[in-house]
Amino acid sequence: MKRTFTIQLPTDGNGLVGRQCTKNDCSRYFKIKPGTGLSKPTQAYCPYCGHTDDPSDFVTDEQKEYMLSVVGNQVMAEAAQQLKKHEFSIPATGAFGIGFSLKISHTPEPIRYVVEREIETPLTCDRCTLDYAIYGVFAFCPDCGSHNSLQILRKNIEVISKLVRLGQDADADVAEQLIAAVSAFDGFGREVCRVAGPRSKDPAKASSISFQNIEGARHRVQDLFSVDIASTLTPGEWTHVALCFKKRHVIAHKLGVIDEQYVRTANDPNAVVGRKVPLTKAEVDELTRSLERIGEHLMQQLGL
């Protein structure tokens, strides 16, 4: 007779339960919070590789051991209870009689409890509101499958914009936010091109695009995906973005001191060789707004 068991998996201190990708060459661990996200998802997604499978199949190895130990104890306890009906005791008779008896006992095996692992990044999907946690930063939502790269970019830009507005006018503070803005967009762009790589002319080249040189990235994205990341901006806005990226390079690699290469390529009317590259809060603030628009446009054009 077929039996069905219902087992409540334990959660961590934040109410999240572990999950594991069912794809053998991934098998990576993540966590979700039951009761958030889609009410009855028909398929689940690995946040790392995007592999899809039945939601009930994303159990971890530790959870399998836990469930087997719970079911094993329950089955053995029920079997022992049934066998107790057949207990008997036949006393010995006569001087040399031999008695017989049958006693049934069951000692439960120790339950193999699950201890969920600590994970670096808690996230909430901005589409289906699933609470989940991953290693790293970028991920597919385990419930709806949407990629969070634009969500992460927006969060980073929001933080940078606040720091720009509230921060000091000191050169070091403004330069720090410029570097952070370029770094955030570089991470976003790399991840988006990696995920969309299979749709490009050359997935290997797509996954290696760097966005720290924004003009070079524009040409490579246009060549591999037939998408112009600058088309959402006016020519003047794009010129400003390109200039800010060149300033970031001088700040990060030349201690902010202008060299002849910057003068030749940046088209900066205020550039003087040997002086510090000029940079204002207003420039960085305008840059972050443009980068968010570029990010939204890129995601839309790549169908992510």
C-alpha cells in the first residue's frame, strides 16, 4: 500500500528554508522564505544558473537525510505497534519444560536535524516579492525567474546618489562616489551580458565585456547584441557619461592627475596636464541618472 507523508522542513532564525539546485554541475545552495512570492509556483528556478525544475525537487542533501530519518522512525514505530498484536508468552511446564515468549520493542533512531547555512545576501524580488538569500549579489528569482541585475543597480545608484547629495564637497568624497558609480555599472553590465550571452553572436565574448571603458563597451554590445546602449540618451548626455568614465580612470590609476592621454581623448576643456582632474557633485549626480536609464534600456533590449 502506497503511503504519503507530510513533513514540515525546519527554517532558520529568519524563517528561511534551504534549497539546492537540481542540476548536477551546479548543485548550489540558496534559501527562500515560505509564504512570500508566488502562491503556487508551477516551477522553480536556480538563482545562480537559471535551471528550472519542479519546486518540490529543490531539496538539499541534508533535508533528504532529515526526511528519511523522520519517515523511517514513523514507519518503524507503526510496524512495531502492529507486531505488538502478536506478542505472546508460553510459560514452561514440568521439571524440564522450556518456555517461549515474544516481546516487541522499538527504539527510535536519532533524527538527522537540518542546520541551515549562513548566506551573504538577503534579497526581495521586486516582481513577485519573494524573500530569498544567495551567495554573491546577482541572481534569478527562485519563484518567478526574473533577474535582479537592474534591481541591484538601482539600489547601488540610490545609495551613491544619497551620499553625493549629503556628502562633503571634498575632492576625495566626490571621487569616491564616481568610482563607486562606475564599479556598480560595470558589475551590472558584465552580469547582464553574461546572462544574455547565449542570444549574442559570440557568448564567450559577451561574457567577458568590461564596462569600465564605456565607449569600448558600447561598441562591443552593439556588435554582439545589435543594441546601442547610448541610444536612450541625447548626444550631450552620452558625452558626459563618457567623460565621467575617463575621469574615473585618471582618479583610479593616475591618482587623479591629468596626463597627456586624457587631454587627447577626453575632450575636456578644463583639462591641464599635471593638474588634478576637475570633478563636481553635480557631474556625479547627472552620471548616476544616466546610468540608470542606460541600465533600464539595456535590460529591455536584451529581453531580461
